[in-house]
Amino acid sequence: MTEPQIAVGILSGKEIQFFFPDEFISSDGMAISGMQQAVYRKGKICWQEKEYDELSFTPQRNTSSFFELQDVTIGIDFHWERKEVQRFKGELKIIIEDDKLTAINVISIEEYLTSVISSEMSATASLELLKAHAVISRSWLLDKLRIENEKLRNTMPSSSAANSQFSILNSQFIKWYDHEAHKNFDVCADDHCQRYQGITRASAPQAIEAVSATRGEVLMYEGKICDTRFSKCCGGAFEEFQNCWENVKHPYLIGQRDSQTEHRLPDLSIEAEADKWIRTSPVAFCNTQDKKILSQVLNNYDQETADFYRWKVSYSQQELSELIHKRSGIDFGIIIDLIPVERGTSGRLVRLKIVGTLRTLILGKELEIRRTLSTSHLYSSAFVVDKEYKEDEEEIPSRFTLTGAGWGHGVGLCQIGAAVMGEQGYKYEEILSHYYPGSILEKQYK
Ligand SMILES: [Zn+2]
Ligand SMILES: [Zn+2]
């Protein structure tokens, strides 16, 4: 296998402006440079007064050439959302999608990874943490490309990837969300896939070193590329894959302690054990308040709190009933109880029973629970519930307090834990085999 290329969707619009500082060759053989504009008109791409269904531009000299895209929106939906000019190496491709033009950057995987690792991770991260991230990002990408290739071979429709499933059976609403595939390119440049800004900002030397030191390396299990999921903070124990997504067991995504202590992990699917675990603060790699380490993983915009190993959220009766109504679209009436039905290996709720005066429903899986019980997302579904009552109303709780553990789904690599391991001198191979037990590193290309 030679190093594959990847197609990254950067932006879309009725018109796209781009700039070639030096010569690029268009797909119809023209040598061009300078400022360019392509416009969508009646189902075609108009460029230089000609019409195209698809258009691409390849650098004349391969190594140092780059192109610029105007008006790329960054920080979508964040308070710092703005537009900027971005620079990219490799090829520029323009296609038609939904009555608009989409600009795509076709680039080698290793160059793409260098940019991604540099912009997603803090420059202060340890080299071993960056290497571990380079391997899991590369594994995710190569697995994605493999799936797409298989689809092409089997001539399956490219939009067939199921991203969510649900079933309503016996008053249960069980839904999960998986990564939605793109139709006309491999990955997008936003957080939906991985944040990618080309060479707009110089890559951090540590990121360059981490990617080149692990060149071509992916995680494998029994001859297949691993599903390298990761989340912010597991809360002290790993969750298993099937408790968050479809009912498939991955032998390397299993319940285990996020530490190397001798103490075995209690069976957190048992309510009493989960209760004890969540209300205490067991030893774990991710049990840290060290701002220096946290800042390696969290970008500046969500560093407001360091309390996510263990956290608390409290709602009044009115707040909770309105919230659940608004988020689920179902009016439960007054909320009488939130009852754990099923927990996974990390204590995360897989199914939760919501008991209201108007109806009762069992909800799952973890992300659906987190979406329903918060205006955005609850940190995790590993929580226990305490109810308070007013003296004169013994049946109706006046307040619900959720005490919880961890941030995210808790499956696979725990970013905070991995950052701590990196600081403590563990090698990236050790970090990866801790979070994906039984997996092996394999070089896919030279
Ligand atoms: Zn995407
Ligand atoms: Zn952890």
C-alpha cells in the first residue's frame, strides 16, 4: 500500500473565490495563476466563461505550492465564528452539491494528519500523547477509506451508512447516533469530522514530529483496523461499545479501570456499586485537576471548569419537567422519578426510566439520555439521582440533583487519562494498549 490521499470538504457556496500564488494546472489543461472565481449557475460550475460539471486544479510544482480559499468560516456556532482566508497544499477540486459549489482539498493522509493534530491538540501536549492521537486519527481515516472502497467495489449507494437507529418497543425509546458519512468527499473540515485548516497556521513542531514518528501506523485487532473511539474523560472506568452504539462487541473496547492499580473494577452495572463509584473519587489516570494537563486536551473555549471527573447538576421540578418536554418533545407532566434501568461497565446509564404524571418511558442509549436531560448535553450518562421534597408534598419531588462521573461516552481512549499517562512518562504504545487492550500497532505503508 502506498500513502493514500484524502478528499476534505472545506466550504460550499454559490460562488467560490480562490487564489493561486503560482502556477496550477486545471483539469482541462490550462496553466493558471492569480485570483479566480467559480460560480454556480443552472446546475453547472462556471469558471472563465466556460461550464463544467467538475473542476480541479493541481499544483505545477508539487512540493511547496499552495492555494488560498477566501471566506472560510471557522468556529461554526461558536461565539468566535468568523471568516478567514485559508491556505492548502495539494489539489483543489470543485464539485456541485445541493445547488451549490463545494471546494474540496485532495491531500496526502500524512500532511492532513499533521495539520489536524496541530490544530486539535495543544502545543503543550506531550510528544507521546500526540503520537497516540496521530495513530488513532490515522486508524479512523484509513478505516473510513476502506469502508468507502468496499462500497465502491460492491456498488452500494454511498449514502447507505446508517448513522442512527432507534426502536420504540414496550414504552422504550432507544436511539443511538453514529458518525454520519459524507457523500462526495471523505471528511469535512469541521468538528463533525476533524478540524482542518490546511497550512493556514504553521504546524507545531511537536505535531510534525508525532505524525512522522508514527508514519503509516494504525491500530489493528485480528487483521482489522480498530474502531478508535475516544472521549474527554471516562470517569475512572471504560464503557463498552455496545452500550453506546449498535449491539456489536469489540474485544478491544471493554470495561476496565483507567488506572494500573491492583484493585479490580467493581461491577458498575449493579446499582449499589455504581452509586458508590460515582459518589466517590476513585484513583484513575483521568482523576486530575492539574490545569497544565487539562489544557493539553481542552481547547481554550471549554476550559471553564475542571470538575468533570465528578460533577453535579441540579434542577427544580419546573426546570426539569420543562426541559424534558422541550428536549424529547414528549409531555411527561410532573416528573415523579428518574429510575436507572440498565448501566454499562463504566456506570453510564444505557437505559433510564422517566416517570411522569402523564406518562412513563424508558429512554436510551447514553447520548439520548444526555440530550434529554440538558439544554445541550449532560457531561455523561454516568449519574445518580437525589430527590428533595417539600414538607407538604411527599409524592412530588421539588428538586432533582444529578451527581455524575466523566465527560463523553467513555469508550476507547480517555483523553485526560492519556494526557496524564504522557506526562508520567508512558510511551504511546503503552497508552494505546491501555485504552485498546489486545490491539497491535501495524505500519500500513512506508
Ligand atoms: Zn464531517
Ligand atoms: Zn479516564
